[in-house]
Amino acid sequence: MADLTQEEWNKKLSEDSNAVILDVRTPEEIEEGIIKDAMHIDIYTGQAFVDELQKLDKSKNY
């Protein structure tokens, strides 16, 4: 996994029509600011988090 600058991340995201932003923050963290067009799944929901991950479209890039 490589570290990306904000500019590099934005460029890669815009070049990948199959990309989906997956936001795994808690609802409290999301209240501090949303990520536009992101799909939210709270990472701290235990098995429910795993269940939601398994439902994701495997053809997408997250």
C-alpha cells in the first residue's frame, strides 16, 4: 500500500470509473464532516460490518 498525496488520490479516483469511496468511520466521526459520494459502513458494528462488506459489489474498487 502506497502513501498518496491528496492530489494523487483525487487523480486516481477521477481516473477510475469503477471506484467507490468506502467510509468506515463511526456516526460521531461523520458528524464532523462527510466525504462526498462515499458509502458509509461503521467499522465498529462487529459482525454487521462484516456482513455489509460481503454484500459489496466485488467488481468495484473500494
